[in-house]
Amino acid sequence: MTIQAFLHEEHASRVVFGRGSHARVADELDALGVRRALVLTTPEQTALGERIAALLGDRSAGVYGGAVMHVPLESARKAIEVAREAGADACVAVGGGSTIGLAKAIALESELPILALPTTYAGSEMTPLYGITANGEKKTGRDWKVAPRTVIYDPELSVGLPLGISVTSGMNAIAHAAEGLYAQNASPVHRLMAEEGIRALAVALPALQRDPSDLDARGDALYGAWLCGAVLGRVQMGLHHKLCHVLGGSFNLPHAELHTVMLPHALAYNAEAAPQAMQALARALGSEDGVAGLVALGRALGVPRSLREIGMPADGLERAAELAVAAPYPNPRPLDREALRALLQRAFDGAEPR
């Protein structure tokens, strides 16, 4: 085997993994030198936020339960003001991509450090990527000051995650690693992490479908999400993430479900241009064909298969195609507007990827 030239750069974060590890949240704030932290959640997870705040005692600056999908600019500004008024010198983000995204918006403005306790498999906690939606368009960026300093992965915190959200969140994580397999700036280490992350999730998600309370499967899924998120944060994403940023920001589609629907179509578009990546994907899924293996996994899990069923308007497909080619991400196959329009139509209809 001949190893091609590569550049590998690592930005370290502290990861605490294991059952019951959320009880260490105060100690981890001590390690960061934090005096007073604001706990962030979505409206649906405020009770969990209160549990975490109770572990902090007097060091809690309160619970702000205003995190929403795609981080609208107005909600980010309000959260920044709440953090300032509370005298917080850090944020504790308890939840999935929406909550961690809100914490990143606060960090971008104020540079407050973030301690994250993920409850889904989104992987945002391992990345310097942020996104804020304004005027119907999601603007994304990269800045290591928004990456959480410490991440506590506790399978116990994800037990209450409904099965449907668990499996689409896991498919979202697989999307991060799948694009890492053909990223231009991925090193051999990144590709190994990507393949192992996909393998772990491909085993964990069917186990969760059999028993959503299976803590071992929850742990395996978090392990996979950690690896996939780390890949997302360190290499350039391609067509799949471009399409999801366009569709999610412009049409307010549910994040994990959107990634779940779009991934097989984006990978099929790139398959001939990235044969080694497709071979690695197939190995990770235990399938002869990577795209077919992913489709089979989705069917077994009962995940959404079409843009129509997750709320995409048919009259938005033309605009989505235009936005996707206007500022493309690096991708193994050049973006062709007509081919993308056809891809979006197949995704809208729930047709087979090709």
C-alpha cells in the first residue's frame, strides 16, 4: 500500500466518557476555572437542564431553555443577553445540535467557554463549526473558539431520547463520517475514525431499535457519534452538507431527518468519483455496496425517505438547486445544476438514489 502525502492537524478537547459521568459536571467546570455557568437547553429539555443545574449548586447562573433548530439570529442575540445579565463566565450545553449550536453562537460573540453534555448523536460538540440563520438563509462558519472545551458523554442522558430521534440522529452522525471518507484534506487518521464511527453506529442503531433502553447500545452510539463528530470538525465537508445547509436554513426542515433523507442521494452522486470512499463505507456497513448498504440500514430503521414527508415544499426545489451551486463546497464530483435538480427531485419523491 502506498500512502499519499497528507497533512494532519489536531485540536485537542477533553472528553469524559462513561455511564454516570454527568455527575462530574462541577468538577469539570473546576478544571476549566469556571465560577458561574449558564445551563442551556431546548424548551423540551428544561427539566434535564434543571437536574444539571442542581449539580452545580450556587455556581449555576440559571437555566435558559430557548434553544431552537438552526439557531435563528434573534434567539442567539437573546441568549447572549441572558448570559451577560446572569454574570455567566461559561455555558453548559445540555442537549443536541440545537442547544450546542446556541452555545456556539454565544461563544462566537462573547468567547465564553462551553462544556457540552450531548443527549443526541449530532456530533456538533466535537466541531468548530457554527451556523446562524437570518433572513431565511443559514450562514455557517468555522472558528475553534466555539468548540466546546470539555465534552461529557454519558449514555444515561440519552435514554430518554425517543427512538425515532435516536435513529435519525445516528444517521446524521453517519453523514459526517461518510463525507469525511472522501474529503480533500482528510488524513489516514481521519479516514480510520470515519470508518470506525460508521461501523459503531451501524451496529448500535439496530440494537436501539430492538431495545431503546439498552445502555450498552446507547454507549456504542455515543462512541460512534464522537468519532463521526471529530471527523466533521477537522475535514472539509462536500455536497451532502451543502445541500442540507441550503435546505435546512432556507426551508426550516428538521435537521437530523433532512440529513437522513439526503445522504444516500449525495453519496450516489459522488460514488463514481470516490471509489475508495465507497469501499470504506461498504466495509463499515458490512455490505457489498456502500450506498445500497446505507439504504438498507435506513429501511430497517424505518427512517424518513423523502423530502416531501419532512415538510419540503415542491416549489422550493428550483431555488435549492440554485443556492447549492452558487457557493459550492469542495466535492469529488463537480456540481452540475441540472444533475442536482434531478437529485433533489428524487429525494423529494423518495425515489431510489442513483
